[in-house]
Amino acid sequence: MRMKGIRYCGNCNPDEDPGEVKKALEELFSDGDAASVLVDGCSRACLSKKERDARNDPGVIVVSSREVMRRMKR
């Protein structure tokens, strides 16, 4: 699955670098159908709470930056 776009909330989180998260997402979603990705950068999950309807959209993936980076370390 490739990305249609990324929305990132998390610049308040000093533990995750948004640039590194974007690079990791580009590797994870490199081919196939396009999806929009919403990334919550911290445990407050502001973006996915704000975009509540997006969680039910099959063309949207909601993920935490911590999970993205954990998957890339495997």
C-alpha cells in the first residue's frame, strides 16, 4: 500500500523526529493502493481524536509514531 498523504500531530513529542517517522512511513507504504495516514505523535492522540470519522474510513490508516518506529527497528 502506498501513501496518498500524511497528517502528523506530534511536534510536541521530543522523543520522535517527524522526519524520521515520515521516512519510515514511506518505506512501510511504498506500493499498492494509496491510503492517507494519520500519525499521532504522542499518547494524547490529538489528531485521531479530532478526526474521529477518519477512523471508520477504509482509505485512512491511523497509527502512532512510536508504533511506526518500533516496526522499522525489526
